[in-house]
Amino acid sequence: MAQFREFIDASPVETIVLDAQCRVVHTNSLARQMFDPPLAVEAPIPWRTFAGCTTVYRKPAGDDGAAADICQRCTIDEIVHAALGLEKDVDPISGELFLDHPSGNHWIKFKAKRGEVAGKALAVFSLCDITDQKAIADNLQTALMELSVIQEHVPIAMLILDSQQRVCKVNGAAAKFAGRSPSKMIDLASGEALCCLHHLDDPQGCGFGPVCASCRIRQTVAEVFANGIDQQNVEIWKPFIHADAIKERCLLVSATRLRLHHDDHVLVCVQDITERKIAETALKESKARYLSVVETIREGVILQAASGEILTWNKGAEEIFGIAANDIVGKKPAPSNGPRSMWTVLPMRARTTPR
């Protein structure tokens, strides 16, 4: 027994030895520091007392004082009996335990194996407090769940591609853009997953067609894999098949490299800005038509900002006031004295030609 105790005391991990009655018969200093037992541990003491178990319920006063049913089903008891029933050279029982301790709740990782000293069977427990690791894991899991919710509901299509530019993961916005479920996009090439028209150009699919080599999306992702430099807001026009109709879409693509499962991947973010580009084009065309009309009519047309700067000064205005557009556009007219308008301080040239 002395040699056995020396062996336990030399253990580099928290070690506790229990008998068949689930009493602690020996423990090393590391285990005593973990549980801080209220009593000396030289003599066998119940495990519940040693561990400071807070769920020890007694029967009502006047009874025999034996432990209640909850203690009869104690997990430690079950593990001890299971360990004592192990055959020699059998792998130890292992797992995790949750302990309600006066100093706070603890998660314990354990291994239990049968041992014998002087013909007496004992259960030897090796323990490790993993409470902090559990807390970190729980916090990480919570953070991952929050990120997953954000990713799923962000209004930007997001795809994770592997080195072969095949889809590993997509969010809801990407599935909505493609018009298919996320599960049907996994393992597809990016162009096929997003329903690019050109993935039909070749029987082998996306990446093999005559225009695939010049695909801006493929080029952008390839550049990130090659040099690791993020690509931001790359504007790309491509034809896509949506609802059995072919439509040219304008995409704003950003890509960044990330490391997943020891392999390089690229996160691709795609914004569909087609409607915005159509609106911008219509606005430019409308402005061009407006300027064309303004420049061709003979009447003077002046557009002034609320801050006073002249924005538009057509040839009619040049003729009326004798001031070239280059000399006044972007400038404020001389201030008037009193509430008079700007026109009272601008020189007016008499018209010499009839209308």
C-alpha cells in the first residue's frame, strides 16, 4: 500500500483512489487542491464528502439517515462499480462529469481503471478540470451561432470556394440569387452554382467553356489564391439563367482568402447591383438629354444650388449676361445689397439680334 501511495502521489495529474463503497482511500496533492476537502483524507471518507457534493439529500429526520434515491443513482458510484468490473488490460472508462461544488460548478474529464492492492480491488480515477475549456467552447459556440445567423440573413450573397473553385458553403442570399436550395449548390463549380449561362457552353461545365478563361469571377478568385491579396468591389457583368430566363446581371464582387481545415479557401461576397446600374445609366442619359436641350435652346437657363453656386449656365445665359460659362459655373454671383435677387447685380447686355 505504501508503494501504491507513492505511485499515486507521483502522478502528474489529479488522482483519486476509491473502494467498492465509493470511499476515497487515497488521493494526491493535486486532487486535494482541486476539491479542497473539508476533512483529512488519510482515513476512507465518502466521495460526496470529499468532493463537497451539494446534491446530497437525506431522508426525513427519524429515518435511518441513508442517502436518498438521487444519491443511490450517483454517476460516480456507477463509474466506480463499472471500473471495478473491468478485466485486466482493458482500456479505462473515460468521459466527462459535471460536479456541483461549493466553490462553483466544475466540468471534470476523467479516466477510471481497476487496480488491486493486497488483493483488494480499487478504482483509480485520473481527473482533469476542464471548466475553463468548457466555458471557452460554449462562448465559441455561441459566437459561431451568432455569426451563422448574421451570415444567413445578411443581404449579400456569400460563398466559400475551395482551391478548385467549388462551393463548400453558401448563405441564404446566395441561394436566393441562384434560385435553388443551398444543399444543391454544394460541390458545384461557382458558375454552375450561381446559374451562369456559360456553364452550359461545354459538357464538362463551368471552367471549360470558351469564355471561362476570361471570366472575371474566376480570375478574381484565382488572384486571391495566388497572391493572398484581397479583391474589393470588382464590377462584373455576366449572363445568368433565372426562372428559365436569361438576364444580364451586374455584380459587385469581393474576395478574401481564409484558412479552413488546414486548407486555403476563398470567401466570395457578391452584390447584385443590376438595378442600381440601370438607374445610374438612366440618370446619365436623362442628364445628357437635359444638357442637350439646355444647350440648344436660345433662352437663358441657369441652375443654382441652394448654397449659391451656379451649376448650369447655358449659351443663352452667356448671350444675355455677357459672361462665359467657364467664368461663373461653380462660383457664387456677387452678393446683392438687401433682398434683391442675384439678377440685380449681374450686368445685362442689350440684345442686338431680334428673336
